[in-house]
Amino acid sequence: MQNYIRSIGFSMYKKKTEVSELLDKIQRENIASAKIVVTTEKERLWEIRKDLSPSVGLCIFGYLENLGVFIREGYFPYIKDTAVSSTAKCSIERHIDSTVYSGMIDDNRLGMSLIFRLSNSFDYLDNISTRIKSTVLYGFCADGKILLPIKKTLAQMEISKQKLMNRNMLIEAAKLGDEDAIDTLSTDDLITYTTLNTRIQNEDLYSIVDTLFMPFGMETDMYSVIGNILDISQEENSITGESVLLLKIESGDIIFTVAIKKDDLQGEARIGRRFKGNVWLHGKINI
């Protein structure tokens, strides 16, 4: 996890002892603002959120012992006030070995289940029986690159949008057991695979693949992402003074925000260009 707090401006904290000292300082200075919630199992959980800039911050969490002693379990970065990414059905599960929660959305636009680290678990615990209305996604990247955009005409963009809508409808029908939809999706995938194998002989991969959202590595909430940059903002970590870039990304018609330390991004970020990187995905649910 300490590899990803560098994305919000803590690049000099590389050793566990250094991170522990930082967390001790933040916990000690902000203990009065700790939020506590009691679970159905009578556990007393707590968290402390420290805003580091107008949009990013660091959350420390744990549980309370019987004598009121704060036991710290972990920490994670967060981003505030980003746009809604999905209104698809979302389910929440607690990790077996900790008080960490993960969410999963099954959005037809990606054609797969998307798993993310839940950043506002206290809101979920306070309203555990309430329906989740929407999900806000954001991620953290420790090493990213800027790619040039793929040039498209307005007609090509409209065709791509229509194909995506048709695919979403087919996926929804396939979920309901429509065999014709399943056959059509299988045929489309085979055609796409054949086309890619032919084009890759003479073209660069990134001139063929416009956007990408796929699992990366062994962790369930890590993804390789290629997405179009819609907006860019730069903020400064109030503790370290390091510059953090916040990139609003569109990938597979999913819009989310990625935080990355400015020096960790190769290339010049501009609206219209593309971002490529491995992202630790987080999410906030709206109830």
C-alpha cells in the first residue's frame, strides 16, 4: 500500500518505519476528529481522515479495544467529490481477515464485474439495508504514461458509440438467458480477435486499442487502464509540498479520476490525449 500513497504526494516515505511515523503523527494530531461506528457484531470501528489538498487525503482506520485504546489496522488514500461512474447494481462484501470492505459492480459497458476498494465503509455500515443508488470510482497510480489519441472522424465516433450501445443490450439479454444474444456476442468476439491478429502484424497495438480496462496482477482491485483524458487539475500535498495530478479519465464509457504524482507521469498530460497505467481502484457508494 505504501507504493500508492506516493500518488498523493508521499514519495519520500518508502520504508514501513517511515510510513508508521507519518501515520502516528497524523493520528495524534487528528484524534479528536475520529469517527466511530458500531457494527452489528458490536465491534467499535474508527477512522480518521486527513485532507491533504482540496481533493485528496489519507484515511487511517482500526478498532477500539475495551479500554478505549485505538488499534490501527491500516490506511488508504482517497479522492473527494468526483463524478458518478456507474448506476449499475453494486454489492458490498467484507474481507475475511480485516475490517476492509470491497464493492463489485456488474456494468454492461465493460462486460465484466468490476471490483474496487470501498472508501466510505462507514456510510455503508450506517445504512446497510438501504439500496445503493450509484458508484463513484477513482484510482491511484504509481507509474503512468501519456499516449497520443487515435484520430477519428465524427462518423467513426458515432459508429463506435452505436456499437457500444448494441453490445450493452446484447450483454443484458445474455444475462437473461437469450441464446441468440450469447451466440452473437461469441461471434463478435471471434471477429474482433481475428481482426486484431491481422492488424497487429502491421500496426502498433496502441493505435488499435483505443481504451482498455482489464484486471492486472493477483489483486482483485488492480487494473491496467488506457483511457481518454477529459480534464486535468494539479494540487499540492500540504505536508510534503509535492505536486499531484488528478486526471479525469474515460475508459470503456466509464468515467473516473486517477491521482498520480506529477513526476511519476511520463509525457505531457493534455485534454484529448490518453493515459496508460496500472491503477489501484477505489470507490465510493451513494446511498
